Amino acid sequence: MKSLAIFASGRGSNAQNIIRYFRQSKSIRIRLIVSSHEKAGVLDIARNEGIPSLVLDKKEYYGSGESLVKSLTDYQIDGIVLAGFLWLVPTYLIENYPHAIINIHPALLPKYGGKGMYGMHVHEAVWKNKENHTGITIHEVNERYDEGKTLFQATCPLSPQDLPEEIARKVHELEYAHYPRVIEEYFNSQ
């Protein structure tokens, strides 16, 4: 059985969906929740689900990362899933988990990716550019924002009447429908 850690920075709706999906899995379990913010809603989800959690110290995270790597090793983590995690993943973590860190991005990369392109920032940019479709990209993580190898993309049509909030709703539906399945296929193939 593969043990995964979910890294999240916010309220944790994607994390909750992933946890629910793997609750009865015989091949994957969510073993740890890691957050960049001590007041993130994802920590309440972890508590309610009985999953251990860890809050990162930014200085240590971007420093040696020894305590994080030790914690991941202690929990026997095989892979990391980013679910709304906003910090850039440092090289030491990528080296410790080669081809074992994946992320979901709320747009069709390479468009609307990079530093600062997350959440409503992405949906507002899609709206401002009057795109007729958008979607999600699930990708491996490397040392740069949103540039890892693409594993999966899904699209949804947009109408001229779709405001950023409606675009976000459509993208969330894609995230919930596809991310857990892609996580399962990716980590079970390793």
C-alpha cells in the first residue's frame, strides 16, 4: 500500500475530496496532511478525519528541510500530492521524491501558469482574455512553478456570460472528478 501526504495551503476542498476517494482504498492511503498556514481549513479536515498533520516553518522549509524530510520518512510517505499548496517545492524535496510529487493547476498549462497564478487569479485572467474554454492540468512537480511534465488535462467550455466565479465552479467540478483518479493511476503505476 502506498502512503501519500497531501500538501495544502487553504480550506482544503480538494484535499477533502481526495481523502474521501481513498477512504476505502486497498492500494493508497492518505497518511499525512502538511500545510503552509497554521490556520488553514485543511488542518480542521485532517483533525476531523483522524489524519496526522504538520504545519511548515517557512524558514526551515526553504532552508535545509531536514525536519520535513524526517517527518515524511517517519510517516513512510511514498509520494506527495499538492492540493492548493502555494509554496514553491524546494530541490531537496524533489530529490527525495523523484517523480513522486504531483500537482493540479486550475488552467490548461502552459497558459496561465507560473508564480502568482493560482485560484481566482487564474480564473480572472481566463475571463479577461475571453477564452472560450478552460480546464485543469495535473502535472509532475519540478523546481519551477507549473512546468513539470503534464500527466492529464481536461477541458470545459465557457460562455461569454461566465464570470470568474462561474469559471471557478466549472474548474472545481473538473478537479473533483479527475484528480483522485489520476492520483490513483499515477501512484499505482510506480
